[in-house]
Amino acid sequence: QCITHCPVGALRERDDTREVLDALRDPDKITVVQIAPAVRAAWGETHGLPREMATVRRLTAILRSMGFDYVFDTAFSADLTIMEESTEFLKRLKNGELKDLPMFTSCCPGWMRFVKSQYPQLVPQISTAKSPMQMFGAITKTYFAEKMGIDPEKICSVAIMPCIAKKAEKDGHVFDRNRKHGMQDVDIVLTTREMDRLMRMQNINVFSLPEAEFDSPLGIGSGAGVIFGATGGVMEAALRTAYHTVVGENAPADAFRSIRGQEGWREAEFDLNGTTIRCAVASGLGNARKLIQAVLTHKVHYDFVEIMACPGGCVGGGGQPIPFEQNELADARGNMLYSLDRLSPLRYPHENKEINVLYDTYLGEPMSELAEELLHTDHNSWNMPLSMRLQQTDDEDTTIH
Ligand code: SF4
């Protein structure tokens, strides 16, 4: 919170709202915006909107009224991430690559920078799947552009994220660029706070707009995609689809809920057709370090580990509204995402019909050659410069700014 609380205003928060306004006014640009899962749990807080009014559908209407041409849901590409990451996990498990060390999730840029600077020997264990934000951008400038007959060079791909570290991620400081076209997957990242500023600059009356649906064909997300925004959500979503792949039928959607919780480091075991999968989840970099040290000294053994840099996951991200009176809201926001999942008619990524059309008509299957090209990354394409390497601090459990 140091930037926003600097007493003399010497430190300023990066603000990309002007770039978005320029893109919205440019008649040659097609503006496509995606809304991250965690944003829907927090965007209404600074407007005093009750939670039942601060829905993602109302936010969709607001973004459309600002002039965005297409409004989509990052929960769609969270489902896509699960299709790729669960396939990769099962492949690595089968190949015996996880005998000594687990596979780690890759969707948090704060965690990626931490592991690259502090434990570079673990980089081969990180999933090669790009984050949902990057996958969304890659699909927008290829599949979507082709389907709609749009020149991808004209697309301005905007992402509303709970996270400041995502601004560096979109520049290629974590994942490499769209190898099919050589363009950036995502052009502009706005935090939830910047989006709020944009609404105020445009005098949007958030109380007056009726709700609206996402556009198609990248607008459907499952409940599993929505819980990506809370700690443990990526793991739970991946297990729902991995179970279906191995067993051939769905487990009850809440079968893996024992990995939920607010403790900074949690673990659980699940049976996948006779194979025990040992899972762990950590949020906050202090907890991540403790978990990694235990893994490296063989005090614990896991097959699959999810790490999020911010305590509580993205719902508590550094780009989210800052709560009045310093109340910590990550827990309440996370619970909201879990209740959206519970109420969702679609709870399994592999049952998302827009995802299935994407594979049937374009990508082929998870980890196909084209899917690898668009949706996976080479973790060696960007390494942490020596001068930027983090020093161990006693304060690692703070939100990533
Ligand atoms: Fe960004 Fe924090 Fe979410 Fe990581 S946990 S992606 S740093 S908001």
C-alpha cells in the first residue's frame, strides 16, 4: 500500500487509463476487454454498491457503455488454462517427472518472478501454461480475429486485472510473446482501481445501468474458472478436469474442496482412479518459501503445488480497491467467488461449450502443436536480471505491488 499512502505524493501509482481512452477514441482500433475473476468480487466496493448489485454483468454493461467493442470473461480462458495445465500435469505424472519434485502452477507473475530469482533450479518444474490473461490475449488475436474477419493488428486487447504485476507480465517479463504473430498477447492492463478511475472520468452512473451479457465466442466461463481468483481455486479447478480425464466421468464438483481455506500453506491428498495425488497450496511469498524449503529438504513430497504471491490469492491483489479502515477483505471476496461457483450451472472447464468449439475447430486438442505455440511459454525466454534479484525479507507476506 506504500504507493497510495506516500505522505508527500512522491511515489505515484502507474496509470494507464489515458492509453485506454486513446484506444477507445481511435476509429481504427477494435477494443476487446477481458474481466478477471477476482475483479467481480471487488469492483463495487468503492461505489458503495451492495454485493448483489455489483455483478460482473453490470460491469459488462458499464464497459460496453464506455465504448469497448467486445467485453469478455477471463473465466473463459481460465477454463482453457485448466484444459492445458491438467493435461500437462497428467502427462508429467505418467512420465515419472514428478517423482522428486512437484509441478508448480504458473499463472501468478509475482510467484514467477520470485521463483526465477530465488529458486531458479525449480523453473523446469513450473507448468509451461501461460496465465489465463495471456491465453485470452493469444486467442483474441488469432482464433477470434480469424473468426470475426478482423485484422489482428487493429485489435487493442485490454485486461482488467486485480494485479499490478500483470502490467510487467503483458510486456513479456514473465512469458514470451504470441509466437504465431509476434505481437503482444495483451496490449494494456488496467487494475481494478484504474478501471474505477476510468468510470469516474467518464461520469458513469453505476447504479443506473442494467446488467448485460458477455459477448461471444469468448464469454462463457465455468464456476471452476471463476474460483481462479481465490487461493486454492486453480488447484481445485485442475483436479475437476484431471479427474474426468482419468476416470471418464465427473467427480462431484465439490469433491476437492478440502484444499480450500485461508491458512497460508495447506495440503490434501486425492484419489484419481487408484493413484494418490498429493497437493499443496500456498499464498503469500513467505509461505511459498517455507513450502519450497520443506520440498527441497525432502520433509514433504507433493505432486502438484499452487502458489499465489498475494495472501488469499488474486482477490487480495495489489490492484484491488484499498479497503476503508484497513479491513482485510480477501477472505470475504474469496467466499463470494466460491458462492458464484456453487450457483453456476456450469462447474467443469471441460463442459464449457465455447472451449469445446475452440478445440474442435481450431486448436485440435490440449497440448497440440498449435496449442503449445499459442498457449504455452518457454520459461527460459525471460530470466530475472541479476540486478533485479530479490533479497530475502522478513516481509514477504505482503501483497505484490
Ligand atoms: Fe497478481 Fe497477486 Fe494474483 Fe499473483 S496472486 S496474479 S501477484 S494479484
